[in-house]
Amino acid sequence: MTLDELIEAVQEVIQDSVFTEAKITTMLNRGLKVVAKGVLLPDKYQLTPPLPDLYSVDTVDTALNVGVCDLPLDYQRDLVQVVNESYDDIPIVPSFRKFLKQNPKQDAGSVRICSPHGKTLLYRDIPSTAETLTVHYYQTPTLMEDGDDEPTGIPEHLQYQILVGFACSYIFNLIEDGMEGQKLNTMEWRKQYYQGLAELEIELGFDALADQYEDLTERID
């Protein structure tokens, strides 16, 4: 669906001119960012998986005499792989607290282990000259601006449920604020949104990512 089609779909449901195309676009893009970042579904203990179309590869350079450097500007989640200049895999510790506990000293040497923390990459050891590392990760989505733009990464058959569901539930929550009783429209569109996310989780799967993290953790224990 294009941005124009998504806006029209929301307008058909809301039927309220207060919510302009600009406001609805903001809601739709907010939904896209939230889904790309990962959503904790009800009764689940893990985030929805990353969107495959947002997979990216870039390089970072280690900083001199410091065990941390910036990840790419568009880095968002799930550092999948880090490779050095010799094409060797650098083990990744998902928990930076565990990383610091296991690697308290900043010894000199080539990078042998790393951990993502926010928009930065922590690593040990610390090279005396800058090393270039290739990083595999999932990037932030490109936001929709023009009418023919489409939401990056979300399968077409789920775009209505997820994005229109997100925008409508958010808007109806504002409209129904202060009303007595249950917010029926809010609940209905929130249900649509979560159903779409549940289908997305099934379609994309989580097992491969979970197995990968488990394998990496075992390698550094």
C-alpha cells in the first residue's frame, strides 16, 4: 500500500477532519518505526523479529586507545555478525553487562570479542592502530513522505492490519479519552494491530535469530 492509500484507509475509519493527512502520516510513520524496532506482544517474552528488508551491512573503525566506537548512524537493532579485516567472526555478547563482567581489562591487541550497547560497539582487546570491522545489522526504516511511498519491510498483505490498525487505535484513544465505559473503537483497532503483528511473527519466524544468539552466547561462556 502507498502512503496515500494508507491515509485514505485511516480517514475512512476515523471520519474526523481534525486529523489531517499530515497528522495521519505522522501516526503511520510512528507505527512503522515501532514495528521495525520490535514489539512485545501480549503474553510473549520476546520482541517481534526484525524486518528482513531492513538488513544492512556497513563498516566501522575502532577508536585509538578506547574500547568503544560508534555503530552506523542507521543502526537500529540486532547486531547479527561482526567480521574483522581477516574475515574472521568476532563473537558478540548480547548483554553488555555480561561483556563488561567477563572482560574488565582493556588490554592492547586485535579485537577478539564485542558487544552492542545503544548506538555504540564495545570491544576487547584494543588495537594500537585502527581496525575496520564489518557489521551486519538491521537499520532504521525510511519514513514515508511522498504519496507513492510504501512502508519498508512490512509485507503488503499485513500493512493494513498493522499500520492502519496502529494509527486508528492511537487516534481513537484520543477521541474516546474521557468517555465512560470501554473504549470500544480503540480496543477493536488495537486488536487488529496485534493480530497483524502475530501474523508477522509467524511469517518471519523467530527461531533462527534465537538459535543464533544462543550459539553466540555459548561460544563466549
